[in-house]
Amino acid sequence: MHPLSKRIDSFRNMPDDRQYRLFLIILGIVLAIDVLSVCVVSFIDRMYDLSNYYDNISDVVDGHLMPYSDFRFEYPPGALSVFLVPKIFSWNLTSFHFSYSIFAALAFIIFAKYLLKITDHFGIQRANVYLSLIVFAIVGNQFITARNDIFAVLMVTLAFYCFMVRRYDLSAVVLAFGAMIKIYPIILIPMFMIIFLSRKDWKGMFRFAIVSGLICLLFELPFLIADPGTAFAYLSYHSDRGLQVEGVVSSVLTFVNLFIPIIDDIGIYYASNTIVGDIPDMCARFLDKAMYVMLVLSAIWMMYRCRKAPMKDEGQEFRILAAISLIIIFVFITFSKVYSAQYMLWILSLLPLLLLSPGDERYDKMVKYAALYVIFAIPSSALAFTIGGDFPDDNVIPILLVLMKNIFHLVLFAFIIRTFIIWTPKTDGPSES
């Protein structure tokens, strides 16, 4: 047996209290390193995202400017509440790096707490969840402590928890709050509504939609009053953006370009390496429309299968909710022009909610595919920034790494689709409530 496998088995066989203490120690060390890495970098150079957050919230608090109308702001309005907390405990950009990274680490700890509450409820072995969280913290690194994605991830996890304990209104509230921090949770709202539809609970479905819609409106209201023309400017902020080199379609084009010249240049746009040329520009325009079409078609297909499939128990219903949420996120990322490295946090945070256990054939496959995805995602995210210069001659290894990451992205995507199909066998009769 491989030494790493022996250590994992030894961890799984520990007494519960010792296992929990060791988990806390390891997670604490990993998060401390994540925080310290941000703090050390802050003394050397400005981190782009944190500098952007600091400038944005300073414009509001110190400059008394209105986002969207007075200055460009790429996030939904709820993101300001995230930036405000570390701003209160900082006096300059360097101290903001410290306070923000600590705040994000605390968000990760709360996320871990509620993920464990969910998996405990369904009887998933804690050791496996501990291992998932440790790997997540290691892989996430500065994407946890120097981005705002972890706060949206936390809100999504809280929404799942509230849904599990049947606090549906609160689930809608926190999910909408997540969408107002980082837009991606908004595509999960229809997924939660699908579960109500499968129960034939029309009132619950419309209530969930109305509550989440009202929360989003509440966040938007000050900006609608101030300047209706710019209140939703963040939705079109990236509309003229080209194909980022890490994207799924981009990785195919850059690989083809090794043999057939189809890319004119690699430029820096929106702080990301972007491929430029007639074919990439045409693909970017196509993806602008294709992504929305695919989101709608995917939601309709999943709604149909869930409507026809019997929901035998709470566990199956929850697994299906996790599966369709993952599928819609994969659709969003696959057909997006942009594939920022922190997007993997959206995926990794939801995988444990499939509630698969060791001994289940699908658990072993999920771990294998997720591991391969992560193995290529980490170096590709680091080296993707080097794609450019004497393109493509000096970029073969980064191009291949990004391509492999996206291949295993698609493999993991296909696995989750297959799992969802297995869990929702179609029946001739109506679904069970």
C-alpha cells in the first residue's frame, strides 16, 4: 500500500475525538499559511484583487461615491458589505490585506462547520469530509484568502443547510445574498425551485422565487433610485471581454494554434491573458449567447427528469439538489469566456454534498476525477499567466497543462451528469411527493 494511503487509512481509523483535534490542527496550520502568504505578498507588491476591493470600498466610504454611476464596479452590490468589514479594521492597503485574509479564513471556517452539519445529518463519515476540507484549503490557498468567492461559497452552503432543515425562506434569503456578493449563486435559485416542482409544491416554488427576488431587489434598490441606468452595470461589465486563455474553448484554440496559426496575439485585458484573432473573437461572440441558451436548456432537461423521477427520501432529494447545482455551475463555466482559477472553489465546495461514501463505486470515481482535475488545475492556473510573449513557441507546457485541466473538467462534468441520470430514472407515472 502507498504510504499516503496508509496515513489516510490510519486517520480514518482514529478515535473520533483524536481525529477531530488533528483535523483542527492541520486545518488551522493550512489556513494560517494561506493568510500569511497574502500578508507577506502585501509587503512586496499590491495583490490585484485585494487592491481593487480596497479602492472600491475606499471610493464609497472615504470618497462618498456611488458604485456604478460614479465609478466602475464589477461586482453586485452585496460585495460592498464583504469589503466593508476588513476596511473597518484597516488603515491602509497593507493592513487591508491582513484584515481581509483573516476575514476570508473565518468565512472558510464557518463554511466548514455547516458542511459538516450537512454531512453529519446524512451519516457521511466525518473523516472523509475532514480530508476534503483540508485538501480544499490547500488547493484554495490565496483563492480563498484573497478573493471574494469564499463568501459566496459560504452563502451557498448555508442555503443548502437551511434547505435541509426546511427553513426554505431563510435558504432563499442567504442564496440571494450570495448572488449579490458574486453573481454565480443566482443560477442555483432555479435549481432549488426544481426540487419544489418535483414535490408538486407550487406554492413553495413560487415563494422561494419571490423571497430570493425581493432580497436581490432590496440590495439593488439604492442604486435603482440613484441611477436606474447604471444599477445593473455589473451584468455587462465583462460583455466586451475576449476569450481568457484558461477557458475550455480557449484551451482548444491555443492547442490547435500550435499546429495551425489561428491566434494573432495574447493580450492583457481585465487583468487576464486573453487570446486575440478573428476566430477567437468569433467564438467569444458565440459564447456570449450560447452560455445563456445552454443554461436554459440544461435547467429544462433537469426539471423534466426530476419531475418524472420518484423522490424516495430526503437523502435522495438532497443528493439530486447537489447534483443539479453542480451541473448548472459546470454549464456556466464550460460555456463562459472566462475560467478564472478560483472557479474551482465553486466546484470543490459542492462535491461533498453529493453524499457519496467510500465503498460506493461512484465515490471512488469522483475522488479520482476530482484529484486529476485539481492536479492539473493548480499548475495551469499558475502558468496560464505566462502564456504570451513569443507565442506559441515558449508556451507549449502551459498550453498543454490548461488543456489537460479542461479535459478533466469535462470528465468530472460528465461523471456528475451520469450520476444525476442514474439517480433520476424516468417512470411512466407521476413523481412521488
